[in-house]
Amino acid sequence: RVARDRDAEARACQDLSNGLELMGRPEEAVPFAFRSFELYEQDANRMRALADVGLLMKSLGHYAAADDAFSVVLASDPDRILETNVMLEQLELAALTHDRVAFERWRHELEDRRATLPADAHVDFEIKLGKGYATFGNARRAIDALESAVRRAEQHKLNKYLFLAEAAIRDLSRMEHDQPTAGRPIAGPAPVAEVEDVAEKLQLLRASA
């Protein structure tokens, strides 16, 4: 900061954000991630940083703020990899907020590019698709998507996604013995001043985009 090296400060803020998230302190990571977005001068770096902000907000239950961040990224005409990754997050976000219309929109968008998805993104899509179908009460389509994800993860030796897919299948089995989740009220996150401040900035950013 003293040397007025914006790029170095942006990367430092991004590293701090990543470190805090790994330490289980996402609330503290949010302002650093957003500050890196503000500091970066290249659009590609700015949008990747903003996508990170969206991921953190989603993990904290600030779904409207996450949607704001992801929407700004998509409106910026990002590269295809980032665009696909953000679409995947929007698909999951729609399920988390029980927004069936948005879920179907993002499902169709991703189905159109399914044939060109790299293996990890393809498996991630099927996992998020399966979880979404489960949320909306379609257990048969959910299990089909998740079992396909397991097979694809095994084929490409994607162990991380294999564990996620298998865990989702176990969760689905437990859900079948509970009441459907669709329509349940969504508990809001506990207010944290720094996070709320970033959420307000994201709202303004989307309005001005």
C-alpha cells in the first residue's frame, strides 16, 4: 500500500481471504476478497475476485448478496470457464433458495454446454443437479444424476467429487424419511457488520452494472 502497488496489494488481500476461509473464518475473509476486487485493474482478475466474494457469501447464507455478485460477473462477459463455474453456482443457489424457475433456467443454460464441459465441471453439474432435484422433491431424477456423477468421477479419478457425490446420495436417502424441504423458511445468517457492508456494496454494484 505504501508503495502504491495495487496489484501486489490485491493479490495479498486475495491470499488473506483464501487463508482465512481455509481457517474456517469466512466472515473475516469476505472484506479481503471484496477489497481485492476493488484493487485489481484487469477485468479478468476483478471478476474472478468477485466470484470468490459470491462463493463466500453463499457459504455464509447471504444468498441475495451471492446472487448479486454472480450476476455482475455474468454481465461482464467473462471467459467461458469462469462463466460456466458461476452458472454452476447459480444453479446451486437457486436450489438453496427454492427458486424453481431460476433452477430450470440455469439447468437449461448448462445443459446446452454439457457436451463441452471438462470432466470436473460435468461431475459438479450432475451433483448440483441431483441436489436440486432432491430439493424440489424429484427423488428419481436426483438419484439418476448423482449416480451418473459417481460413475463419471470414478472414470476420471476425481476423488473429491466422488466423495461429494456419494455423500449427496447418502443425504438423499436420509431425506426420503423426512418431510420435503421445498417451501420451508430459509433462516437468514447472523449479522456481521463487515459482511453486511459488503452485501450493500454488492447490491449497489449490481444496480449500476
